[in-house]
Amino acid sequence: MGGEMCLAGFEKPEKMSMADFKAKLLANVEALTLEADMDAIESFFENLSGDIPEIIDIEQVKKQFREIIEETIKHSEYRDVTIYHHKGVDIYLSGGMSWGDGPTDSYDVFEQFQYLPEKVTVME
């Protein structure tokens, strides 16, 4: 079995500070409801672990999303992350070769961030 090249990341508007970006993400999490966002929440769990919980507690989901956001922001400053500036967007990337495990600590965190519902991560 050979290794695979893995890459995960996120993008932030270039003119937005990381503090403002984080605040916007957290506000987006607080706006989630089970009624309106159940499909996206189920998709998150399916992508993350392959399993959708039988009972979904929206407050626990929000807590998990907040933790992922906090870790993502923290990891954005790690040395295993590179930042590309392209057309008004800062693109934070981490990755490398993997033989079944995450190639970097930041990759694992960024991968979880990528599974968050679009409603949380889209900056409008």
C-alpha cells in the first residue's frame, strides 16, 4: 500500500482580521437550528465518522462546532500551515504524504473544519 498526498484547508477574506473571521464563524454557529439545518448537520457527522447519531442535541452540535473553529484558528498559526493570497482571499493549507494517518496536526483539524456546514463557513 502506498502513501497518498493529502491537503486540507480553509479560506478567509484577506481584508478580514482573524478575530473578525472567528467572530463571524461563531455567530454563524449560533444561528443554526435543527429544523432548518438538520441535513447539513447529518452530513457533517456522516463525513466525520460515517455515522449519524440517532439523537442530535443542537447545543452539543454547536459546542462541537465551536471547538473545531477554536482549534482551526489556533492551528492557523502553526508552522505546518502555509498561506496563499489569491484574489482577495487568504487560503490556509496543511498536508503532505499520508500512509493512513493525518500528515500533520493542522491537517486533521482543517479536515474537520471542511466538514462544517456551508452555512457556518461562508462569509457573506
